[in-house]
Amino acid sequence: YQRRVHGDIQLEMECPRCKNPYGKESKTPLLLIKCGHSVCQACAYVLFQSKSITCPECTIVSYIEAISQLPKNMALLSVSLTGLPAKAAKSKNSEAKEDKREVGRVIFGEQGQIHSK
């Protein structure tokens, strides 16, 4: 069971059906419309029957005409590929720019302490 921890949040990083980690191409996580859970693209094709997919997590049925109607779960894909949420990965690349813009901003610490930048 693969999980990544970011702060206090544990993130499920694998398809609930095949237990393989999400990734690009056939392992891209697709969002099930009715329940909000995700399955990899390969499993979506296996689960697709009579214009519906039953979620392997909660058994709620999503009715669709084709697999192409299921949106990619880009947030989950970003986390699975980088280990960081999309916003954190993006901001990590621009920390130097961010530091210049944070001058004069007030930041609250974990225990409620106030820090100025």
C-alpha cells in the first residue's frame, strides 16, 4: 500500500482496484463523476460495462457514454509524480521570486506566533 505524507495529510497514491501506483499513460488517475474517487485509466476500461463504472472503493455507479468523459485527476497525478501537491511543486520552483514579494507580509506560525517578513 503506497502512501505519501505531506504535512499531516496521507495521500492515497495507487489505484484502489489494481493497487499499482498512479502515473502517466495507462496509469493516469481518472475521476469517477458520482463519488469523486479515482481509478487508473487501465482499470477504468476493465470496469466500464453497459455505459457505467462501479467504483471499487464505495460501489457507487457513475453513468457515462465513454471513458473519455472521465476527467483526469490532475491534482492526484501531480502529487503522484512529484510527491508534492501541484501548488507546492509550482511554488517550490519560484521560491526566490516569492521571497521578494513577501516583504512586509505578516505570517502566523504554528503556535499562533506572529512573524514579519
